[in-house]
Amino acid sequence: MEPSGAQPSIDALALAFVVLVGVLVALHRRGIGRVLWREEDPRTMAAFRIVTGLCVLAWALDLWPLVDYLFSDEGLFLRETARQVHFSEAFAGLADGSALEEPAGFLDVEAFIHWVAGHAFSPLLWWDSPRFVRGVWFALVASSVALALGWRTTMAKWLTFALLVTLVDRNRVFLAGEQLIASCLLVVCCARCDRAWAIDAPRDRLVAIPAWPRVLGLLSLLPLFFVNGLVKTGDGWAQGRTLHYLLVTPDYPRWDPSWITPMVSLWILRPATWLVHAFELLYPLVVVGTIIRWHRSAGGSIAVTGAQRIGWVAIAVCGWIFADAALPEDARWRLSGTIASLGAIAVAIAAISRRSSGLSRIAPWLLGRRVWCTLHIAFTGTLIVMTDLGWFVPLAFATVLLHFEGDELARAVDGLRRRSETRRVLEPAAPVLSRPAIAWVVACSVLAGLVVQLPDGNMWHIDSGLVPRDPWTYSWGRDKSRKSAGRIVGREETAWYRKWHGRWLCRERAMIDGVLPQRVALFRMHRTLPTPSGDPAGPVESDQVWEGACATEVHGQPPLHVRERHGHELPAAFVPWVQRRAESWTKRRDEGEVPRWPWVPIVVLGPLLVAKIRRLR
């Protein structure tokens, strides 16, 4: 947390940065217009649509073993818990009936307006039975398949985006990379991606499409790489040990790398770590180069006026000061080095631009695709082959498509097609998939070691263990299980998940055995990893991270509607989470704190509604 005295300066710097961005946009309005409002070959966005749809499909299939645990009222969070932990402000005016003197429902019209402003629109915050949740999941699978095939594309892309947000808004314990998936889906939704390589595409011709969604997609890569590189702080990146620890952590590699890591940790993984970090920090160069190429193709000139130069220097200085005030101290030197490097390259390009022949020789290396797209493919491709980090990594790999034109991709596809027609290739055997039932037991049992004490005094120890890894075997649900476990027992800042996981165990064991356990305890098993210098891994240690009595824990007992659903009769009374929202809502409303008005839907949907009415007229 920043001290209170520093907060106004950070806010002022942020405001100045936004104003300078607006000034730069005004100064470059003609060039921006040429890049945004041009038309382009539809095959780039068609290829991006296909890859995005396939990655969303794989993401959904990977989610299936944990669907009930993550999103239903028989999983980690009951409905009221999900509302409170993720959207407490949006539901501040909705009473749940937990207090005897409060009715259930919105307290007044202003409470409903406040809920609309909170963007808590997921249907799973209102209906979350396992049957309904599975229906949402099946709909996501069907829509992602339709998106990849390009069938009913307009409806499929928006439905896929809405269903993904529906699931993510219900529970966020498993999130790691879903922001990238949602960002790519939004780019696909904005683009006319059904004009090529789709069932909906015209058969006799290629129809040019607006280029601005692809430009926005390219700009969205800056947070993916550049900002991600800025926040990579600590000794691991500075000393080049991050890739080593990524490979020796048991949960991440696709295969056991212990036989090779001692040989490559110092001489290969250390410089590779620094190279990856430098690639992320300098990624804006290829984005700028691609935009310049688009600008030239639209008939523009790269000449820069004096006012534009002053604007760029001002925004660089302001961004430098703002990040220096907002970033941790150990990240500031990286920011300084990055801005200095980008500035030196900009000065070099400006000096060389006086001679067009010199610029034509140096630009393909500094701003072109031959270096940066090669590093992009090598970096993300290596992660796909060697690690199991989730389905956002293949999608990050596919974002390199945004740098290429449609005719370039078409020539590559035609070349592969001709090569496949002239050569007989022996196809590998299909991968063997582990059974979903086994993945469910491994993923949902505890996520870490746990001990359950039943009323008869017996002790049950369930260890999640590790799914056997093989290059040709993929265990559905393992990735989401690992990420959930990391938040529940691995991080102290998310330790509040532990009590809710323990309470879910109470409810789960009660529904399985028909008897409510007396107590539940969660144990975390950990050990030190082998170091790059050759020190061996430490012994496995275990420590208790949470313990609670099921009969008295809030939401530690199955609610009445779940008992009726399964025909169980348990003597234990349900302990609700009493919020008393009516009292707090009335106090905040009288003080003028609520309601918040839904300005975002009004600003975004208002012009669209007006345009639609005018079109109908």
C-alpha cells in the first residue's frame, strides 16, 4: 500500500498521462485514421477466429471435471457466498433473507440500479444447480465449436464470450490466463471474422473487412508482454533462475526434466531467462513496426512533426515518473533500462530515417517481424512443448498471427497443402486421455492433503497426489486443480479461500456419507526445490493451515434445498452467513454513498441503441 500522502501525486500523474495520450491521438489523428479505417484481407482474422475457438473449446473441456465444484451450489461457494466474495458492492442492496427481520430481494428501486452498475450479470449468481451449470458448460462447448467452424458466427462469437464471462464471474479461484482468453474473444467478436475460412463465408470471392479490430488486438499484446515484463521483479528474474524453477516444480513440466536440468540450468536456462525478459520488455518495437507497415500501405508517411516529437518525449517522461511512483522499488531499474533502450532505438531510427536506404536496412531488424516474431514463436512454443500452464499459452502463441497479412497466411496454408499432397506422412497415434472420473477424484478431493474426522473417531487421509505425466497423455482438470490449490493453500494473500474449501468438504462428506463430519483440517505439503547450483530438493514437510468444526462453521452444512435434491435428512441445522444488508444499505443511502449509476452501460449501449433506432427508421 502506498502512503496516503503519495496517493494524490499518483492520481495527478495518471491524469496527466491520460491527457497526454489524448493529445498524441489528436496530433496523429490522420495517421491513426489511415490505420484504423482501412480495409484488409479477411483471412488473418479468420485464422485467429479458428484458433481462438479451438482454445476456448479446450479450455472448456479442461474445466469439465471441476464444473460442479467451481460453479454450482454443491461446490466451493454457495450462491450467497459467491455474491459476497466477488460482487459484494453490486449486491449491497439485495437482502438474502438470512436475517429474520429482512425480506429476500432488492430493497428498493435504487438497489436494482446499483446492481446494474455493478456488472454482476452472471446467471450463475441467480441459478446455480448442477444441472443448470452443466447446461451452461454444454452451451459453451457448442458455441465454441460453431465459432471455430464459422457457422452462425455472429451469434456464436458473442454467445461464447458471454458464457465464458458467466463462468468466470461465478468463481475466480482457478483464474490464471483467462484474461487473455476473454481479450482475444472480444477482438474476435468485434471483427467480421466470418468472411473467409468459415461455413458462413461467401464461396465465390473474398470480401474486405474493417481493420480496426485487428489493430486493437495488436495493441492488446502490449499488456500481455510489455507490462508483464515490467512487473516481473525479484531475484529470480534478475539472477536468471526463473526458468529453472519452472522446470523443477513438479506441477508444471509435461515430462520429468530432472535428468537434463543440472546440465542446462547455468549455461542455457539462465541466459534464456534474461532473453525472455528482454523480449517482453522490448515487444513494443514489433507492434510499432507493424503499425508503421500498415500506415505505409495506406499511403501515409512516417515523417514526424516537431509537436509530435515533443508529445512523445512528454508522455515518455510522464510515464516514467508515474511508473517510478507506482511500481515496487526493485522494478524501477527495469523500467529505467527499458525506457532508455526504447529511447535509444527511437533516436537511432530518427537519425537513420534521414537516409531512406539506411532505414530500409535497419528497420526490418529493429522493428520488423523477422526477429521479434521468431522470438515470440520460440518463447511461447517452448512453453507449450515443455510445460503445462494452461490453454492460454497456445492462444498467446497464436497471437503472432495478428502480425501477418491474410495473403501471407494463405500462401503458407497453400504451401502446406501442396507439401501434404506430394508426401505420404505417417500419422502418429491418437493421444490417450485419462478418464474424467479419475481426474475428478484427483482434482476435487482436497487439492492438498486433508484429514477428516468422522463421528466414530476414524481418521481419513486423502492425498491428491500428482497425475502421471506423459507427453501423449493429457489429464483433464489437472490445470484448474493446480491453480485452485495454489490459491487455497499456497499463497497467504488468498488464504481466505481455505475456510470455504474446508466448509465445502464438510458439506461434500455429509452428502456422500449421510453423516456430517465433526472436524475438517487442511494440511499443506511442501519442500524446497533443487537449486541451479546443484543443491538437492529438501524433504517433504507438512503443516496444518486450517481447521474447523463442521456443525458450527458458516455454510459448513448442506443447505435445505440441496438436502431435498438428494433426499438426505441430516440433523445438523444450516448456519447462514448473516449480512444484515438492509441496515447498511439504508445508512449508506442516507449518506449519499449509493446508488452508483450504470454509466458504463449507458455510455456504451446508449449510442448503439440510438444508431439502431435511426437505422430502423
